[in-house]
Amino acid sequence: MHIAIAGNIGSGKTTLTELLAHHYNWEPHFEDADENPYLVDFYEDMPRWAFNLQVYFLNSRFSSVQRIREMNKSVIQDRTIYEDAYIFAPNLYDMGLMNRRDFDNYESLFELMSSLVQPPDLLVYLRASIPTLVNQIQMRGRSYENNIRLDYLKRLNERYEAWIQSYKKGKLLVIDSNNIDFIQNKSDLSMIIDKVDAEIHGLF
């Protein structure tokens, strides 16, 4: 079984991935943001590094999905390949941070890769408001995220909502994370687990 957690920067994807992996004894697969050699440069000069950053993420997530489908075990993944193509790359293009030539090249590459991978059996979307995202980004204290602008997060949130409204690739579970704390509050985590249970029981 392949479960994926989707959500904006700071929505709690990695933490929820860890918690659910521990609860269900699933194999966790994490986004390698801290290993991305373009990320710090991107936040300092977005137009220069946008295409490089997105191609790196696309290649990394394509490789990850390929490995997941080859494994004979249940896997939970932090972020999907679709978020790159439907949210982050077009957002950079619309903001004038990626030119048309690079964006067309990126889309062509994504279309090829996406035709070769299966979508997750269940997609869990963490919905979070801008204040929630900002608070959680500040709490984790990654220095390269200090330059993230509010308008950038807002644009991403709008694209996430549009994508989730049109998502038809498989089962979808939406969790509103604005008024819950699944890290400190065990009852909030149990509520999420109950919802996941209800979805995955229909997968067998």
C-alpha cells in the first residue's frame, strides 16, 4: 500500500508521516529538502535557481515513487510528485520566477515521468491557513526558510486548494490542521488515525 501526505510548506507533513509510520509500522519516505543542493540558493535568488530546483525535486520524487512500487511493503510518503507539477512549478512561472522556455521543458519532463508512475492508494491532504503555516515554519527554525514571503505561501495555498478540488487519481482524505495539534494532543492524532483507518479499510 502507498499512502502519501500532501500539504503546503509548514503544514506538518513530515511529522504526520513519522507518526503514522510509527503507528502502522509503515516504511516512511521523506522529502529530501535538506539535501537539495539548490534550496538555499533558490530562496536567495528565486529567478536564477527556480528551474534547477524544480527539476531536482521532480527527479528525486520520480525515483522515490519507482522505489516505493518495487517494495513489497506498505509505504507512507512525505509529499507527492504531483505537487511539484501542479503547484510549485506553475506558481514560479506565474510569479515570473521561471521563464516560458524552462516551464515548457519542465512540463514536458513531468508528463513523461507521470505516465510511468502510479498514484498513491490514499492521498492525505493537510489543509492549513497562512497563520498556521507561518507559526509552524518559525517553530522549526530552518534558516533558509526565513526569506519565504507571505504572498508566496498564499499563492501556494490557493494552488493546493484548486488541485485538491480537482484530484481524481485515487482516494483522498482532507485533514484541517488549523484547530488541532496532532503532535502534543494524542486525541487529535487518534482522530486522524480513525479517519485513515476508515479510508484504508476500503482499499483491501
